[in-house]
Amino acid sequence: MPRLEEITPDNVSAAVDIKVGPEQEAFVAPVVTSLAEAYASRRTAWPRLVYDDDRAVAFVMGNFDPDNETEAFRCGIWRLNVDGAEQGKGYGRFAVLAFCEEARRRGNRRVTVLWEQGEGGPEAFYLRLGFRPTGEVLFGETVGELLL
């Protein structure tokens, strides 16, 4: 059964070791970049590791910033990295649903995610989970939303 863990000095190396498949590298930043962004945005960032037993299998980072002037950045998933060797096992779905649960717990009713269009990109994954494009494009990426 997968579970979430906060990033700590004891597991930061396991987080950095998570690598998506080569065909996905163009669509998501490496975990080390996400951790640097989380550090710089530590008031609002929500980085977590997904474990299955003692194995770190995925990384998810969201943001909770209810006062952000850009609505899409108030409650959203910034990153999702599922290790290439662990894909297709439900860990990405688990991570997104866990983020949504945290969003609900904090009183949010909408979760956003941005994705880049392209062959091998994450759009189909997010659409299967119920996200729908809003029609907005930020930084050249599609904004998707899921109403909770």
C-alpha cells in the first residue's frame, strides 16, 4: 500500500534518485530542481515522496497559496515524477489523489495542474483522473482543473 512521506534529511537522496523515463524528461523537471523550488517557496510548497514499503517510487509537489494573484497557483500540483521503473502501478494516481485529499482538508474546492502538450506528455493521465482544460495557457502550458 503506497504512502506519503515528508522530505527529510534521511530521505532526500531517495527523492533525488527518482528518475522519470527518458521520453518524459522534456515534460517534467528533475526532483532536485523541484526541491530547490520547494526550499525557495517553503511557505507554500508541499513536497512529498511516495513510498511502497521501503522503496521511494514517486515524488509529488503541490502548492497552497490562497492569496496568489494567479488563480491557477492558489492550489495546484506543480510536479509529479514517477520513477520510470515504477510506472503503470498506480503511484501517480495515488500521489494526485493524496494531494487532492490534502487540498480538501485545507478547505479547497479546486485543484489545478499545468501540462505541456506533446507526444508522451502527461495530458492523457490528468484527463483520466478527471482534470479538464480551463482554456487558459500559462508559460506555454495548458491549465487543467479538477473540482473537488
